[in-house]
Amino acid sequence: MYFERIPSVKELKQLEDGEFTIKLNYIPNESEYKRLEGVFNAHLFFDLAFVPVGEEFVNFENIPPTVDGMEVFLDHPLTDAELYTLKTIERLVTDSNLHIHILMTYVPDYEERKRYRRYGFIHPPYFIFLLSSVPDFETRGNLAKVMPPPNVLLLLDYVPTEKEVAECERIRPKPRIGILFDRLPSKDDYKRIQDMISSISTIVYLDLGRDTSEEEVEDMKEFKPEFPQLHG
């Protein structure tokens, strides 16, 4: 059985004869986790969007059953306090089964990468970079040194040039590109995007602030990629 909360005392009594899974996106308080005292057939996982600190970290440490795994998804660079807390959590999770995912809008330089490495995670933080421009030479060099190799998402408001596309192709793994238009693309835009998608995953978003006409819709049908219209 599968739960997204700590089962009630009555439910736990009914689950005594079989294993079950609890997956939480929060840290249970004392009254909740104490229900798990003496429970040995629970597989407990966490899927968090924050680093538990203070009272939440104390509660996590006091959870009676073994924690089988934790996934942490963050949208900001980690502070030293957060890194230290996560390293402590890693030691408390079965087989150090802690996976950290970090979404950032810039690529860390050598000093910042060294700071993450200093904590010696069994599973190093996995970076996802959301960038608003094609990485230049220095940024590509920093990307190549991020381990494990990160995902790179480019959100642009223009069609990159052939030179920029070639620079993107040097990144491993190749980035995915989203192009946000506040106008209908020109025929030249169509052609350049068509050339791009043969080598790089590309999707085009339209935010026109108005509905498209039937004629405009027919024009777009001739172009192979879908155009998800965000706002009519």
C-alpha cells in the first residue's frame, strides 16, 4: 500500500501483516512520527522542496523507522548551512540514498563548485541550469566541469544564430531550447528553427496577447514543431 501521510493508529494496526510505503513532501511533527514507533514494515521516502532546518531537522532525526530515501529539489544556490544539514541527512538515510537537484539561473564558477565538492556527497548535487542566453566560451568551460553533467535549458526570446547553435552543440548533454515569441515568427524564423531542431531539441512558445486568426493558424501548420500558445 502507498500513503502520502503518516497512517493513523488504526490503519497501522491493519497494516501489521504486510509492507507499505509512505512518501512525504513535508517533515512530520512529533505527534505524527511517534505513531511509527515499533513499526518495522514501513518504507519511508521524502520528496522535499526545502532543506529541513531547526525543529524540522530535529523531527527528521527522531523519526523511528529507517528512511529509505530522500529527493530534494531546490531552486536556489545552497548555503553552507544547508549543505552541512544535507550532508548530515545523507548519513541518516539508508545507503546514503539522498539525491539533491538544484535549479539555478547561472553556472557556478570554480570557487562555488569547490564549495559543493568540499562536503563529499555520495551522490553529488545534480544541477539544472535555466539560462536566458547562449553560454559563452567561459560559461561552457564551467559547464564542462560540473559533475555529474547537468541539464541545460535555454529560454530565449529570439532565434539563435548558426554560430550560437554550433556553440550549444558543444555542450554535453546537449541543451534544450525554448523560444518565447511575443509575435508571430517570420518565414526566416521558421526556416532557422527548422534547421535547429534537426540537431537540438527546440520548442517555440507564443505569447501574443491575442487570439490567432484562422489564416495564421494555417500558416503555422506548415511548420513541423508545435507552437504552444501561452496566452491568447
